[in-house]
Amino acid sequence: MGQHFLGFMTWNMIWRNAFVICAAVLLWCRMSLAAPPQLPRVELQLDSLGAISGSSEWDWWQARTAYVPGGSPMWITTMSETGKTTSHDFHDIFQSVSHDHGKTWSAAQMVPSLQRRTEEDGYQVAPGDLWPSWHDATQTILATGKTFNFRDGKKEDYLRERVSYAVMKRNKSWGPLQFLKLPQRDHAGYPIIAANAGCTQRYDLPDGDVLLPIRYARNPKKRNYTSTIARCSFDGNELRYQEHGTELNIPQGRGLYEPSLTSFDGNYYVTLRADHTAFVTHSTDGLHFAPIKEWKFDDGKPLGSYNTQQHWVTIGGGLFLVYTRRGANNDHIMRHRAPLFIGQVNPESLRVIRATEKVLIPENEATLGNSGICRISDTESWVTCGEGLLRLGKRKGENNKVLVVKITAKPLP
């Protein structure tokens, strides 16, 4: 009987141990499947390139750079000629060109076809908030933006804003300012009023179609913006509306505006400015987006970016956000628009990883909220930013500068 008892105990222990081992294996498998994939560790190298100086009369603002590839590549930076004494005093578009990878820039030259002009009704119209980017399918530069409209040359009328664009051909000449025709009403039946694409980062599809972020008002008596992505065809001459996607809005303040779009790892991401904070959302097709989320760090605390645009950099297998924020010893800067930061984004949680945050452009008594991204390759992008509102700080009376920073993804060991 003792042998039978010992045998029973031995088998019982074997079964119990086997059960424990199986349970542990199952738990490990479940944890492995549930664990989020590790983000690629992307190290960035930041190098300041040559700067473009403003003049004693004008600031260069809303500066952004386009890259023209080829055997003799060049970089073209467009800038708004901007008065120094008041906001939104935008005039002609100028450009500066580099043929040596941004080390030096040509003297800024006015673009004749993109001057501020007086229309028949007396309004003065200036192209502005332009973002030039290379359109590979047509081998052109397509610059998209908006119009600034001044009654009697002085009082700005935002209800007359339009989605504007201009095209530069291979012969390096800019065509006239053109306007995108949009439907009269959105999906919800509201009128589309004062639509524009100012300061928005677009994405070009492989077939040449353009995903263009735009914003518009629904009520002429309330300046509250709705943002959406418009899919447009582009043949190298004309930009044509095809359809638009989710209409993103909040009732608070001026709503959601200055949307910027990118594609990363098969998905699409939009960042949105709001008066009190900033938001982000994602999509699988570039048109239909999930509900918005407030931008936060990975520790759950708010990012602190507000009333200022943000933009995307995809580089080295990582997704990055360029932004300004509170909490950087910058209370003396209007809307905390300096320094300019870059941080890696977790595409699953849509949060900025705090440990990856770096200063792209240090604070120097000027705002840095109006930047632009120029993607060169999978491992290189440039950020261009014109210093703003020097009149409000210790550098009052100085000429502003357009600053350019090269971002390079460093190879991992």
C-alpha cells in the first residue's frame, strides 16, 4: 500500500508540476502577444545650416524650403515679405536658392507672379502661409497656402480667404497664383466658407494625387474652423478637388485649424492646432480619421503646445513631431512659441516620448512658431523657420533671420 501511495504522490506531483509549467508558458505567450512592439531607437543629429537675413524694412516670415532633386540638386526657400510693426502685414513672396546643400543662400528675389495685388473692388490680396514641396509625379514644385485680403489695403477680411497654390516648373519660373475650387457645402450640409491651406503639410500619393489638409468656417458670423483632408488630382498645372474626408471640429474657440498630415508605416496622421491645446488623430486611408486626442507626453502629462502649428518628420524609421510648448522657461515668449522642439511619437499611443525631446532651434528673443519641413530622404529632413515678432523682445530693431536645421538619422551601432 505504501508503494501505491508513493506512486500516487509521484504522479500527482508530476501532473501538478506539468500544470504549473503549462500555465506559466500560456501566461508568457499571452504577455508576449499583448506586449506592444518595441519602437525603433532613432538617434538624430542636428546641424544648423546657413541663415537668410531679413532687412531693416521687412522681416522674412512663413519661410519654408523645397528640395529639387537631380544631378544638380537645389533648395528653394519661399518667404513672405512682412512688415515689422504689426501682425499679418504680408506683402510679396520672395525666394532664396541654395546650390550647396544649404551652406549659402542667394540674395532674396521677389517672385513677380506672387506679388500683393489690388483687385477691381479695391481689396489688396497677398499670397501667404505658402508651403512649397517637390511633386515627384510631375517634376514640379507645388506651393499651397492661402490668401490674405485687405479692405482698402488695411483691414484684413478673413471671410475672403481661399485655398491658393502656385507651380514652379523645371525652368525655375513660378506660374500665377491659382485657387482650388471646392464644393459649396460639406458632408454635414454646412457651407464651406473661407477655406484655406495656410501652413499645412500635405502628402503626395504614389499616383500623383495630393492629400491636402484644409480648414474652413461654417458660419460667417463665427470664426470657428473645421479641418479636413481633401484628395486632389494634380497634372503639373492645375490642382483639382476630388473628394474630402472626415470633418474635424470642436466648438471651443476657433475650432481646429492649420492641420498637417503625414504617412508612416502604412497609416496616416494629422496634427491640429487649437486655441487652448493641440490634437492628433490617425487614419488607414488618409481621408477617414478616428476621433481626435489631445497631444500628451508618454507619461500622460499634456504636451503643452497650444495656439501654434505642429508638423511631422518621418526619418530613420521613426515618426517625429516638431512643436513649441509651455514649460521651457519661455513665459516671456508670445504664446510660448520658442524654443522649437522635436520629439519621437509612439504611433500606437499617439504620444510624444519625453526622453526623445530635443531642441531644434533655441529660444533667442523671437517666436519660432511658423516652421516648415523639407523631406530630403528617409534619413534626412530640413526644418526652416523665420524668426518672428522681434519687436516684442530684447532684439527690437534687429533684422530677423530665416534659420535652417538639417536633421539626420544617425546609424545605430
